[in-house]
Amino acid sequence: MPLLELKNATVQYNGTAVLNNLSLGIEQGEKIALVGQSGAGKSTLLNLLYQQCKEDAALVPQDLGLVRSLSVFHNVYMGRLNKHPSWYNVVNLIKPLKKEVDQVLPILIQVGLEEKVFEPIRELSGGQQQRTAVARAIFKDSSIFFGDEPVSAVDEHQSHTVMQAISASHQTVVLSMHDVELALKYSSRVIGLKDGDLVMNEPSGSLKASDLDGLYKQ
Amino acid sequence: MTASISSNGFKAGSKPRPLLRISLGFLVIALVLGLLGDFEITTLDPWIEIERMVAGIITPDFSATEDLWSAVVNTVAFAILGVALGNAMGFPLALAFQFRAVRILCAFIRSVHELFWALIFLQVFGLTPLTGVLAIAIPYAGIFAKVYSEILEESDPAPLQTLPKGTSSISTFMFVRMPDAWAHFKTYALYRLECGLRSSAVLGFVGLPTIGFHLESAFSQGRYSEVTALLIIFYVIIATIRKWVHARLIPLYIILALLVIPWTGELATSNLVRFFTYDILPHPLRVAETFDMGTLSALGAWLSIMWNEQALPGIIATIILTQVALVGSGALTLLFFPLISPKFFNTFGRTTGHIFLVVLRSTPEYVLALIFLLLWGPSMLPAAVALALHNGAIIGHLIGRYTEDMDLRPDSPKGLNLYAYDVLPRLYPQFLAFLFYRWEVIMRETAILGILGIATLGFYIDSAFADLRFDRAMFLIVVTAILNIGIDTLSRYIRGRLRLRTTADVV
């Protein structure tokens, strides 16, 4: 039995179909890239899959879900709010505890944010904010990672580091991506969507970037 | 699109100008009420008093009484303790604001002006610090609860969906809702402290040892040099508030305030019980031995006399004064805001404008009214002018700052043309939003001007307290509160209809 499974899933917004009768299975250990034009249904499919296993999955949504007034450290720490009693969380909110900073720091080094530990999110660039959201997801220490364009604003060099960090720290990964090269490089399987239909479902090894061009044609 | 036009009540093609229409409507109402109301100058020769005032203004006397500095210290201490306690009570109420009972309680306690709370607590606690602190803290708690809950509602909910399952509600609240709200809380609390200083000063007029106490005697004896000195110190305290208030210093200030406040007077709990279980009961109920038809008809007669002879005339006078003062505030706002706007004046002109507006908005409306009353004699005129100047300065300040961020095209006209064709049309919705927000505040203020002898509801309340008829006072306070809540509801309805928005930072 697959880890995640959809059978004949159909989603409509205001009468317009966003996903058409879609069936799909994802096994443990797979690295899935969802590709397709914007509006093809990637985010909807990602959220549908996330809802199935949100208890042991980490999510980087499109809007990132960061608290803008809080520091990078606090936003990453939020990945483990459920692991500590409330009083401990509140103390750590008012005065960051060394023990927690020491745990968060290695992840911030992985995503290249070690110099921004105590900067508030609103002071950061879009790419830095995305890396904070990824760090929070990694800190959550789940076996499954869901990301909706998690590196779209990160520069090219760093996007590889961040993608490696995501892959290395999660067994199963489901990402929606618009960067085709990146999608092929860090996935084991590509799922292509067009106008709410599943039009591609292939192992990444057998694909070239040009094979995906069809997804982006009208 | 069609739906939104028809739901607004305007037909397409008829060039709807709802903002203009509502403004003209309020103007006409105010003019008609102005003719009905009692607006006149009754003093025979106001110039004598004006000369004495001007003489006082140019010769401020800081050594007039040795009590002057202790009055200033008391004013600040009462304000700090009152606002701090109001904050401490208002915050938990804000968290429970989804409950209807809490919302009604808060609407009621904030609709009663702090001077009336002071008059109530004077009967219960006497002239003790508790009276002054609670008179500020209770209505402010209601205001804090409302504004804080609005601020919390505006925090971004997006982070909620990424929180790990099992996160406690306390952790969720502290990490997701509090951080964004915190900066707004601080800004708003600081603004409230400024209001608290004014409230604290005014409490002196009912006998508490703040500067209002000295202002009243100085005014009544014409010692205008002393008045000027007191007011100058007060302006300096308010104008420098951002310099001396810091979050870290607040606990220290609270401790200092507790130390300096004069712990005089005796606290009798028997008063408390008697006041709330006996004194405020309508007279027929107090004297009745059994509750029968006779009691009921006596109560009916009491209510009918109270309504016809006090509540109704009071309500009419309150509404007349409110509407005239509201439109006056609007007119003065439009006159005042360019004074501090970089679109109209250079740095020197704006500095002068700022000082002028700070003086007008820092002077408690009660003091302004007292000045005009001395000049013009008793009628609604001094009260209306005082309210219009005070509120016009407050909204003018906000609107003036609003023009700072306004971008003008490079070839925009100058002066009056710029004002009429560009700036005014663009800020008009914001202006109306602030003015309607202020409507209920103006009404609350008209009621307290009754204490100066203007026959609003406050006049009848004050007289009832003076005659120790607490049942009448309580009845009239409840009537006043209901009237205020009604205006607040009407204002919210109109703002909704016109799609006007105000930020929570401004009240």
C-alpha cells in the first residue's frame, strides 16, 4: 500500500474544475516533483496530499506562513512548539535559550542563514524568507516534506544547497516546482499537470528538460 | 459589479456622490439644531476678561503655589496607574471579546465618561487614590478591550497551517498572534497614556489632587498667570511623552506612582455595599415596605418624572450640542490640517502649526470650555467651540500626517487649487472615517460639559450627585450610556455603508 494515495480526486472552485478525476500513489522514500504551468493545479494537489498526512509532515506553503515580527530563530523554533510545555515556549520567546539556539543553528548554517539568526523576518529578502521557512520545516524533523515552490526566490547557487538539505533530511519529498532543471535533478519521479489533468507520471532518470516542454504549451 | 452598485443604494449613471451627500446632510442638521439650541454670548463686556487672560498668558507664574508641582506629579501618577490598570483589565477582556456578554459589558463601561465614574467612586471610596485610579482604569479597560481585540483579529493567520500538531493554544497565541500585535499594542497604549494624562488632569475638577483642582480655583479667582504656568507644564509633559515613556521604564514608573500618590482618606466597605444595594435604587423602591401595585405605580410616576423633566431635555440638549460640535470639528479639521502638511507649508510654518495643534489637543476640552464660558457667559456656544477646537485639532493632526505620504504629480497646482482639486478629494474618505469614529467621543464629552452648567445630560447627573440623589444619577448615567452606544452603533453603520475604514491606532 502506498504512503499517500488519491483515487479519482476532483476539486472545483466556483464551478471550475481545478483537478479532474485524478488518481495517484506515492511510496515511502520517493522524491516527487509536481510540474506544470501556474494554474495547472499543482498547489491544489500538493495541499490535498498534505491533508492526508499532516500529522507527520512538514510544509512550506506558498505564502511561507512566517510570523513577520519574529526573528529567524523564533520562526524556525516554531517547528517544534509541540515538543515543549507552553511556559518553556514563552520563556524562549522572550529570551532565546542557548540550548535551543544551538539546535537551530546547524540548520541555519545548512541553508546559509547563520548570519541572520536574530533578524526579524520583515527585514529579510524574499529568498531569505523562503530559506527560513525551509529551515523551520527541517527543524520539525518529520519524515515527509511538502513544499510549494520552496526555492523560487532563492538564487541559483543557494537553491542547490537548499534542495540538498531538503532531500537529505526527509525520507519522502513532494515539491511543486517551476524550475524544470531543478525538478529533474532532485526528484525520483515527475508528475506533470495540465489544466487539472495528470498528463505525465515518469521516473526522472528517463526524462530530459525538453521532454517537459509540452506541459508549458497552450 | 452591478450587485455592488445596487447594494450600495445608488443607481448607475446617476453619479453617486454619497460622501458629499452625507456631509451636506450633517451640515443641514447641525444648522437647524444650531438655530433651535441656545447659542449666544451673554456676557456684557467680554473684553475685560480677555485682557486679564492675555495678561496672564504672557506672565506665567511657576511659583504661584507650592502645591503646583505636587499637582503635576499627582496628575502623572494617576494617569500611569489608571492606564496601567486599564491595560491589565482590558487585555484579558480582549481575549474574551468573542463573547457577547463581554462586548456588552465593555460597551457599557466605556460609554460612561471618566468624570462620571469618578463621581460614582467618590460616593463609594471617598477622596482616596482608588477613586482616581479606578475612574480612569474602568472606562479605559473597555476601550483597551475593544481596540486590542481588533488588533489581534488583524494578525496574519497564515502561520497557523504550518504549526506542528499538538501545539498548545498558549504557545500558538504567543507565537502567532502576539508578535504582530505587540507593536500596535505599544503604540496604542502610549496614545492612551496621553489621553489618560488629560483625564487625570480633569479629575481634579471633582476634587482629586491633580492639576484640574488648581486650575479650577485659579480660574474662578482669575489667577491666569497660575493657569498659564500649569498648562505650560502640562503641554511639556505631553509633548515629550515619547522621550520619557519606554517599555522598560514602565514598571519603575508604576512603583514610583504608587509611592508618590497621596494615600489619604479612609476606605469604608460599608459604603460600597450600601451604594450598590440601596443608594442607587429608585426612591419608590427604597421606601416601599412591600413590593405591591402601589410601589409599582410610584415607580412608574418616578420614571415618568425623571424621563420628562430630566432625561428627555438632557438628551435633546446633548444631541444638539453633539451635532453642532461634530460639524464644527469637521470644519476646523479641514482648516487645521494644512498647517502641519508639507504640501502647503515649509518647515517653519509647520513647526508653528504643530505647536498650535499640540496646545489645542492637549488642553482638556473641559478647560477650553471653561475659558470660553468665562468669556462669553453660559450657553451652548462655549461648549461647542471648545469641542470643535479640541477635536478639530486631534483629527487635523491625524489628517495632516496622512498627507505626508501623499504623492503629488510633478506639475500639480499650488496653494488653494492644490487643496481643493487634489489633496482634499483624496483624503476626504479618510477624513470622514476619523470624524465618524470621533462622533461617539464628542457625545461623551458633551455630557461632561454639563458639569460646567450646560444643560446636557451631564448637567442633570452632576446636579443629582450634588443633591445626593444617587438613584437619579444612576438612572441618568444609564440613559447617557445607552445614548452613547446608540451613536456608536449608528456611526459604525454609516462607516460600513460608506465603506470607510479606520485603523485601530486611532480613536
